[in-house]
Amino acid sequence: FRGLIEGCADLGPRDPRLQLEADGRLATYYAPFEHVQRGAKIVIVGITPGPTQASGALGTLRAGLQEGLSEADALGRAKGVASFSGPLRQNLVEMLDHVGLHGALGLASSADLFAAGGSLAHFTSVLRYPVFLDGKPYAGNPPIWRTPALKAQADRWFAEELDSLPDAYWIPLGVEPADVLRRYVAAGRLRADRLLDDMIHPSPQSIERVMYFLGRKPREKLSSRTNADIVDGKVARLRAKLGDVSAEVAQ
């Protein structure tokens, strides 16, 4: 897709020329998310890049190539700029700081994970490339593991990343990425002690749970959609597990 990306300044994330595959109501499009940060200590895992992230990655890749960057460097820049971009990133940084990831890694803030040239974190999705269901961003239904076309994508690309970073700690965001990673643990593709699977999704659509996670909304003001005990348990388990990360990083 290099020639297409370099030649089209207004290339959109659902341009039919970028389509990788289609299966019934599902369609998958190319966006430059294949860079893997070798040696990363933390991997943050979403479900699939959204259109905002895909657009940012395409534009950043095009600019990098036009500047004369190597393909590898341009892909790395595109991945770093676009991954978990927008309001989602701010929520994510604040949540990671709240449970102590920055301290475990010796950083001033988890925002430093996204700094240009950073090597501590790898950002990815269970579905590497943007997937749409009936033209809308795929959000976990139908489940990946019960959908052959989606499971095949995870087994083809995501499992390859698992094998590339066997010593990293993996932080899935939300229910579906956590489920897929637990299945890879069961299959022996990932060590159980490397999975930090209690992070809730930082999406603005889940703002009440995010605010309670961060301690900014009192329990008595929560709606029936948020189970305070479950969120409290997630925060406590993440803090405990990150104590192990801190001890390992310090060695």
C-alpha cells in the first residue's frame, strides 16, 4: 500500500483500496500498525484501531516517508503517534498512573510511554488492523474467539507479537482483549504472571466507570451500571501486580 499512501493526501480509513478482507458483515482495512517495539517491558492491548487512530497513522506514515525516513522508522513513528490517540489516551494515562505503572517503571508519568523514541512500551490490538461491522467500528460483538475470520486474524498477527515479546507484561483494555489473552495463557502462548488483566477500558463512553476507577466519583453517586466492588477489586489487583513489575524492573 506504500504507493497509494504516499500518493493520496486524503486517504480515509475505509477507502476500498485499503481493504484487506471481507467476511459477511465484517470488513478489515489496512492501516500502518505492524511496527513491534522489540524489548518493550509493557504491552498495552486494545481490541482494534478505530477510524481516528487509522487516519492518524496513515497521515503520519505518509509525512514520514515524504521526509525521507526509512520505512521502518516511518512505521514506528506512525504507530507511536496514532496508538490510543484522542481523549482515550488521556484517560488511559491517568488510569495507569492511578494504579502505579509509572512508578513501577521509574517514570514521572505514564504519558512518557508515548514519547517519541520511547522503548518501554509496545502498543497493539488483538485485531491489528481496523475492523468494521456493518460499516461501524467493531466493538467486541460477535466475540473474536467465536468468529473464525476474527480468530484467524488474532492467530496470524497478534499471536506473532506475543511470541516476539515473551518477557513483557501485557495490559488488555476491556473485556474482549482480556478474554483473548486469557485463552493464549491457557494455550501456553503467554505466561500467566505476565498478564495484568484488570484494566477497564478507558473509553469516554465508559466515563462513569473511569471516574470511579480514578476515585473522582463517589460510590453513592454511581448508577446501577457500575459495580463499585468489581472496580475496587480491579484497582487493588493491578496495584498488587504492579508491585511485582516494580521489583523486577529494579533488579
